Amino acid sequence: MEDCKVTESIINLGASDNDLELFEGQYILNNGMSYNSYLIKDDKNVLMDTIDEKVSERWLDNLVKALNGETLDYLVVSHMEPDHAYNIDVVASKYPDMKIVGNQFTFNILKNFFDIDKLEERKIVVTDGEVLDIGKHKLQFFMAPMVHWPEVMVTYEQTEKILFSADAFGKFGSLDVEDDWITEARRYYVGIVGKFGMQVQALLNKASTLDIKTICPLHGPVLKDNLQYYLDKYTTWSAYKPEEEGVYIACASIYGNSLRAAKNLEEMLKEKGINVVLDDLTITDWSYAIANAFKYSKMVLVASSYNAGVYPPMRNFLGHLVERNFQNRKIAIMENGSWAPSAARTIKNIIEPMKNIELIEPVITIKSTLKDENIVEMEKLVDELAK
């Protein structure tokens, strides 16, 4: 078991899949993925969620060892997504007297996945704020719909002041690899939960009324130190506010001329002392690109024209931002086209419905390669970005 003991009576039974290269078949992983499942040992033994199919064997072995011959009294289902719920029927069969705790949405979805023996007799339907007394520990349930499925709920353990946060405060990466929490947590949040900022804000409002000493997410490490840092990050992300003042340049270039212009702009910004990051969208994975877009206060979109529109890597990037309700930013545009530039018009049409987006002038049009007049326009743009 990895980092198994949360407290003397709470154990993380989870396991990591170090070989997984794509999470949900779309998010690139550099260090695999962790899946957490917690056992609370008390007068009644409570399992907090199950685990993904690929690491089922290790997880079940951890559960049996941790119970050490005792039975399992309750399974709390925080989230019905298969990476956490795959083994519900396994433990339901292994422990036939075990009660299953969830909300009404939980059981609506559960029936789509499993045919649990005597489910109506075994299920316990809880509502917002309801408490389950299991001995020394008291579990209080709070609904967190669309963080990131409608049935999601979090659990606050009142005695040891632990928040079992479901997918909130999770990150990519296995637990046996040391990496930077913020980079992979930001990418995880933006990619998976980014669309649901309002719902995350509602959950944070509930959490603000609780005295939380430890956060136990379903992915990533247990968080015990400097919890305000993690809460502040979620507050910023869910409000669609930038973390840092700076300029993010996202470039989609076919033959390299647009990329050379983007690099020229990057150097001009650096000379002004401006914090700047440049991504080549033809190389950079989209999940890293949208995370950078969320991180910085301003963005420059540099793209080649293509089929009377915009080069697909840029269109795809913007589509991911639209899907995640990207807003509250200043955006500049540089387009390139050899005979009929169309990228800027297409980009404007895509970003126009976004909330609270300020278009920074001038919009720069390059005809194939960078010219002296383009440099003059870029100098004006740098001055605007520096304001």
C-alpha cells in the first residue's frame, strides 16, 4: 500500500497504475495515475469508494489485509465514475451484509452499471448535511453535483476533521513519483472539472464552514500541510481568474513562419521584463496548453490561415477552452496568410461568445513572412500587453 496510513484509524488502500499513458483515453500521463480508496476502522468499518479495474487485485488484497478478518459494514460511494466505482459489485458480493451509502443520484446511476443483490434493502440514501455515526467517527455528507458528475458528494469526518473530497483536489501522477503538485493538479482541474466553476465555488462555500485538517482526494496525495494554498488555488481556478500576471502565446504554425513571428514577439516581451510562455500547439499536448491559458492573465493567439478558416491545432485548442467556459482574459491575435488571411476572423468568431474577453489591438496580419511593418505593429502590441 502507498502512503497507507492517513491516521491511526484511517488507511489508504489505493494503488497506482504506473503504466497508464492516457487517462480517460485523452490526458497524457508522464508518471501514471493514482487511485485512492480509504478504510475507516471503528465500531463500524467504512470503505470510502472502490478503485479502477486495472489495479483491482492489489486493492482488494489491501482491503482484506486491512480488515484483518473483520467485516465491512458500509461502502460510501462518492462518485460513480468507473475509475472509482468499478469494484462496487465485488465488495457487495464479498460482504453481503454491507450497506451502500449514496444519494438518490448515486443509485440512479449505480443501476446502470451493476445489478446488486438486494440493493433496495442495502442502500442508505443520504441528503445534504446528513450524518452517519460509526463510533468515534461521524461522517457528514455534502452534495457536490457536477464536480464532476451529478451524483458526486464529499464526506467530512467530524472527529479527525478530514474531508474526503472525491475528485476535487486530485492530480495526475502516481504516488510513488515525486513531482510538482501544482502543475499536474492544475492540468487535472482544468481538463476535467474546468467547465464547472460555479459548482466548484458552491462546494468551496460549503467547505469554508468546516474545520478541515486533512484532505483525502480520490487521485493524488493526501493533503495535510498548508491547506489554504490548495483551497486558494481552487478558488482562483473556479472563478476563472488568472493565477499570474503574464502573457501566454499559443501558436499554430504550418511551415514555421508563424512560429518564428511568435518567437520574435516572445523576445520582445521578455525585453520588457514581461513574464511570457510560448507553446507550439502542433507539438504541445492540448491539456498542457489549456492549463497555461488558465494560468496567465493575457494570451496571444498566433495562427496560420487554413481552408478559409484557421489551422486545426488552433481551432482545436480554442474548442477546448470554449468547452471549459474560459473567460476573464485579455486576448491578442496575430494571423498569417499568403493570399487571403482568414485566421483572425475565424478566431474572433470562436472567442466572441466567451465571457468578459477583451480583444487587444492591433490585430496583426502577416503575409507569409514577417516584414518591417509587422515589427512596428508588434512593438505597439507589446506596449499594450505591458500595460
